[in-house]
Amino acid sequence: MSADQELTSLIFVPFPILSHLATAVKTAKLLADRDERLSITVLAMKLPIDTLIGSYTKNSPDARVKVVELPEDEPTFTKLIKSSKSPIFRYIESQKGTVRDAVAEIMKNSRSGRIAGFVIDMFCTAMIDVANELGVPTYMFFSSGAATLGLMFHLQSLRDDNNVDMMEYKNSDAAISIPTYVNPVPVGVWPSSVFEDSDFLDFAKRFRETKGIIVNTFLEFETHQIRSLSDDKKIPPVYPVGPILRADANKIEQENQKFSEIIRWLDKQPDSSVVFLCFGTHGCFEQDQVKEIAVALENSGHRFLWSLRKPPPKEKVEYPGEYENSEEVLPEGFLERTTETGKVIGWAPQMAVLSHPAVGGFVSHCGWNSTLESVWCGVPMAVWPLSAEQQANAFLMVKEFEMAVEIKMDYNKDSNVMVGAETIEKAIRQLMDPENEIRVKLRALKEKSRMALMEGGSSYNYLKHFVEDVVNNIS
């Protein structure tokens, strides 16, 4: 960059959960690497329930991507836990002053040039108010896929433009047409927050105030979905720049002593022989369901690596933890009988596991990051969504793309019904069938996911357009 060329600064405000923060930092680095005019500051809010964020921020140095850790406000969070239905969203709203002060300090002391805008997480729309106060544009980073973004926009429009009461659909068997889906979308796979949290569609309403939306997907994957969004003039410009993956082989996880133990076990297994079960940051099951999964694995005869997490205490807002002794929830003798073919673990380095040649199938909650990692690694999924938009992702993969096997797709209805061992076993056998055509589709998509990021690829070009638009939008 020439001496007379002024830097353009972007402020990233990610959702205060490690997976969202890590993806935001990766996106920021992509932008900074693409254009030397860009300087990026990531403002990392911290939740008292997530101890990993502090470790992550200390291990993410970059010349032009600076991660600034905001002070933790435990008293406010504790108060909101006791009094609010959506404590994390309320907590983010309470941090507007903290973010405003941090940005004001950056503007006062920074040599990185003018602030070109905020890039906020999909759940941090409260920060649009801060950007407006400072007179800078807001862009959004949507960490799920284009289909789900279209679903949120459409339901929000039904509510606000057509006066439709969403509660009329609750527990309905209806399926409605959504522009970002080819098939009618059953109410049973809508995010449960549509019915449980009045704020959920308010987020989508505020998405429309932004200057553009970065989406973690790629054109060759969600072709119809992206074109549908781009054709809607009431929606801000959409930039599919993915797949943006959180590499599990970062310093935090490499330092975890379990990392090498897991990889050594996989090294001993034949190629494509292991089914990997992992259900994300929040994924866990009660003991009765754990036993059904164990019976299914044992009866299937397939090798397995199972990330088994302990449910948090019901009265606390915490993430699942680790079992001191997993035998207490598994069928008697299960570990001894499967000692040659299986391994039960707690924490799992998911990306590293999926990248290993021994892994041939992935039983997943179908979170969007996990879905993209499945695609990137070419490992087919059996889907078992548990919360949030995961069942909409599962519908996309199973029904729209025919790229995944269904275990259970609708967690809204009959949420307390046990998924039986026979159902799970059948899905595992189908998933691990070497002749399954899903494998062929995933192999082709694996190559396309890499090409999208290469020079001249679709995501590479969308990233270029985003940078150009950011620079052109500076008032």
C-alpha cells in the first residue's frame, strides 16, 4: 500500500459464543488478506458461561485483525438470567454503551483511517443503533445458510406485511412456499423460536436496515437459495463468501491432550470405516436416549467415535460438560464389548476428525458450521437436529438436496419422544453404505467448495464485491 493511501477500518461485533467469534475472526482475516486497505477490529463480548472466549482471543494475533476483549459484565448477566426470557439477547442489548465507548476510543486513538462500518452478527442487531449514532453503515454476518436467511425474511414479512399471527401455525401440519426452497416447507421444521421468542423475527426485520449481508455459504451449494435472495429487491445485497470454517486444529485444541489421543486412535482404523457422532456445543442427551444410541451402535457393527456430553444441571444456564465416568450412563458392559471397534470421548476436535480418512459418516445435529464441515470434508451426514435452525438445515440437506440421511428431523413436535435404537441403527447402516449415492454427491461438492474460494471462484469474487461496496459506501 502506498504511503498516501488511507486505511479503511471495519468493526466486527460477533455473537459472544466461541463458534460465532471464531468464524467472525476467520472472515475478518479473509477480508484483511484480500485488500491491504482494510484494518479490522473484532470486539469480543464475553459471557460468564463461556470460558473459552478468553483463551481464543489470546491466541488470535494478526497484523491487521485486532481482537479486543470487552469487559465481562457478570452482574448484568446474572440479573438477566433471573428476570429475562432471552437473557443472552438482552445481555447483548445491554452492551451497546460498552461497544460505543470501545469504538469511540478506537476512533480517537486509531491510525487505521476512517471507520467504514460495522459488521455485526445476525443476533447483534442492537448494535445497528450504535453504528447509526456514529454515522457509519452496518453490514451483517449471517452465520447460517441462505435458505434459512430466506425463511426468516419470509416469515417476518408474513407477520409484519400481511398481519399473519405466527401462533396460528404452531403444531400445524401445514407446509408453505418459501422462495429460498424448492419444496413447500413444513411448519414442523421452522425454528422453534418463531413460536417461543417474539424477538426472533424482529432480528430479520432489522436485517433489512443493513447495507449488505455476508452469508457463510457458496453459490455452487445453495444456488437457488442465493439467486432467490438476490432477486428480491427488498433484501439488502447478499455476499455468499463461504465456506468459512473454524479450523479445529487451532492452538487451543492442539494443546488439549485428548487431541492427539483421538487422532492416534483414528490412525489405526481402515479408511471410511468410522461413523463419528457429535452434536455441537449444546448437544447432549438424557440417559435413556444415550442407551438407545449405544444399542444402535453396537448392533450396527460399525466402528464409531462418539462425542458424549453430559447435560448441564436443569436449573443452570450452562453448556454440556464432560463425564468423569461415561459408564454411568451407558449400557452395562458396552465399553468392554466395543473396545475393539469404538471409542467414547467427551470433547471432540470436529474438523480434524472429519478430515481424517478413517471417517466415513457423521451423525450430526446439523448446525450450519457442522453442515459446511461435512461438505468440505466430503463426509455424508445422518441428521438429528436438536435446536435453533438445525431442523431447517436438516430439511434442506435431506429433502431439497438429497445429500443426507434422516434420523429425526422435527424436534418441535413430540420433543420428548425417544428415538429408538432400531431407527438409529437403520440410519447408520444407510449412512455407512459404500454404495450410497449421497457419497458421490458429497465428493463432487467437496471439490466445488474448494474451487469457490480459489482465485476466480464464486466466493472469491463475492468477497471482492463486498470490499468494493464497503469502500464505495463510505460517506
